Amino acid sequence: HLLGYVDGTTPPPPQMISQTSESGETSLLPNPAYAKWIQQDQIIFSTIISSLSESLMTHIVGHKRLQQ
């Protein structure tokens, strides 16, 4: 399951989701699943970064997500 964050088989969900009110109006709301996905991605990314040697780390610094 966690490898999917690294190899791209677990893509992020949409950042926003639509919600339709009882009156029929549709609005966009932040997707809580996206926030959770980003948090998990960052935990995995940090774990990988902390295990790298200094010479490898120079190639990774500046990336914000695993799939970059």
C-alpha cells in the first residue's frame, strides 16, 4: 500500500469535491481525503529522505512530493 505513493500507483485524490445543497446549488469544498493523502506522502517522503546518504540527498532536496 505505501509503495503506491512511491511508484505512483496510489495517485492523489482530487483536491476539491463538489457538494450539492438541498436547493440544488453546487459548491466546491476541500477534499479531506486529499489532505490525508498529502500527509501520508510527506511522512513517507521524510522517512526516505532521513535514510539517504548525503551524496544522494543532494539529488532529492527541493522536491515536495515523492513523485517528483
